[in-house]
Amino acid sequence: MTEEESFLRVATYVEDEIGFATSHYNDSYLKRRLSSRMRRTGAADYDEYFDILRDDTEEPGELLDALSINVTGFFRNPDVWEGIRSVLRDLSAEQDRVHVWSAACADGREPYSLAMLALDDPRVDAEKFHIYGTDINDEALRTAQRGVYRSTRTVDIEDQLGFLSNFHAYVDKHENQFTVTDRVKRHVTFAKHDLINDGAKSGFDLVICRNLFIYIDNEYKRPILETIARSLRPDGYLVIGKAETIPPQLKSAFSVLDGRLRIYQRE
Ligand SMILES: C[S@@+](CC[C@H](N)C(=O)[O-])C[C@H]1O[C@@H](n2cnc3c(N)ncnc32)[C@H](O)[C@@H]1O
């Protein structure tokens, strides 16, 4: 078997036996995640790793964790959040109820950031806002529902929350542990949703879908964005990740509100 064939054998096994849709992700992303598990397990090549994956009871779970790309943060890319703040202000001024969808929300820090910002900004009426957070990953959704986050050696939650005027109004802090308060939680609901296989929603005023497309195979970007476009009301807003782009075939569905911050409006 060539190296490429061995890689495909592992990818197919992961898709068919472990239930993670490797065919939706780009190969360079999959290879990076697999190499990191191969280093950790001491596998010299894809064939050795295939045997470990098949024979070891723990490894399928470890690989799934590594593949579920759940890096996130409160107020990730603060400059983008200044753009989101203007959108929240406009929606608050224009409407009685505002429906926001944080699609692929990982462990909930993105939808909680939306709710905290709505509460924190004096020009936004948070009472009008409901935020819906969805992800494909059950473990991430469990963390989201609990709303408890910890600073670690590499993650400084207090620094992330520094975007707010006074974060103590939105989280209870005990040493390095931060618990989102009920005042914030009551604006947010979580549910499982697969952006590739599950249907569109409807009537959203704002959809935030950031840092998913960078991992996704080109072929699937378009159906995901079509799902999102159908879920937005006309003139509804879309925010994608700073390193992401709208595929050419879908450019006409959106007008650009801020190209640098990747904020768009549905035509
Ligand atoms: C890198 S995180 C981005 C989190 C957050 N949006 C942010 O920018 O900080 C990507 C998330 O996409 C989720 N995901 C991957 N494939 C998905 C799919 N098909 N449908 C919904 N979520 C998916 C992963 O579970 C992960 O939580």
C-alpha cells in the first residue's frame, strides 16, 4: 500500500466504524490531527496507527476528541466583536425580538459572549435577544450547558472576558474557575445540529458561524452556507471567521457590510 492508500484506509475506517464524517474535512486537516495522535501513540505510520485504532479500546475516543476541532474562546478576535456590537445595536433599535444563531458554537463561549455583550452594552436591550447555540459535538454541548470554564496555563479566561466593561456581572469567579450566571444563561439555548446533514432553520436576524469552514472540504462549504442563507431572514446578518471566505457561487446571496471583519447581509 502507498502512504496515501494507508491514509485513506484509516480515514474510511474512521468514517464507517467510528462515525466521524472524514470525507467532509480537508485532507491536510485530517493528516495533521492523525499525525498528532500517531506521535502520542508511538505509531510510526498510518498502518501501525490503523492497528492501534482497531485494537485499542481508548484510541477511537481520543481520536474523536482530537478531530472535533473545538478550539474557541470568549470574544475571540475582539475587533470582530466591535463589529458584532454595532450589529446588535442596530437590531436592538429596529426590532422587538431578535433571534441569533451561533452555529458550530463549540463549548458555548461564543453564544455566551453574544448574551454578555447584549447585557453589557448600554445601547442594546438584552431583553429582546434570544441566542441559539448549536454544535455537532455532544461533549462540547454538555460543557456549554454547564457554563463552567477554567483558566489553564495556555487559556486566560479573565483576559478573554476583559472585552466587557465588568465581567463580574456575568460570571461567578472562584480562583481559576468561571461560572456563567443565570442572568446570562436565560438568554441562551443549546441544541445539537449538524450543519452538513441537518436542515435549515428560519427567520434568524443574525447567524454567526466562525472557524468551521477552515476545516471543511470545499465541496461542503457551499451546502453549509446555503443552509445558513436559508435560515436568515432577508437583510439578516452573517458573520464568518476572519480567515474564511464565501464561496464564489454564493457571493450574490450576500452583500458585504464589513469585508475585513467578514460581516455580511443577506440579499
Ligand atoms: C473551531 S470550533 C469554532 C467554535 C466557535 N465558532 C469559534 O469560532 O470560536 C469548530 C466547531 O465546529 C463543530 N463542527 C464540526 N463539524 C460540524 C458540523 N458538521 N455541524 C456543526 N458543527 C460542526 C465542532 O464540533 C467545533 O465545536
